[in-house]
Amino acid sequence: MELLFFPSLKQEERLHRWFFHEVYAKFYILGKSLLHLASIGHQQLKSKRKHRLSLQLVSRQLSDVAKTPD
């Protein structure tokens, strides 16, 4: 009965090692996933910004063309 409640030091060490390894692995995967998602979001923002700037440039050019007399 004692072994059930008081595991030996080796068993406890193994349990701690396993637990911290699992926790570390989960947080590592979570961190990598979050970095990947942030990278994707950043690329999308850059793409939208470029698209918006190119639309502004085209609209400026069109308004310049409309302003110039024939």
C-alpha cells in the first residue's frame, strides 16, 4: 500500500522527467504554431498594404489623367 502513495525516489524522478518533457514539448509546439500564424498574418498584412498602395497609385494616376486637358 505504501508504494501506491509514496513512490520511490527513482519512480518520482522518472515521473517528473516525463511530465516536464511532455509539458515542454506541448509548449514548444504551441510556440512554433503561434510564430507560424504570426508570420502568415504579417505576410497577409504586407500583401494588403502593397495592394492598397498600388490601388492608391492607380487612382492618383487616373485622376491626373482626368485633370489634364486634351
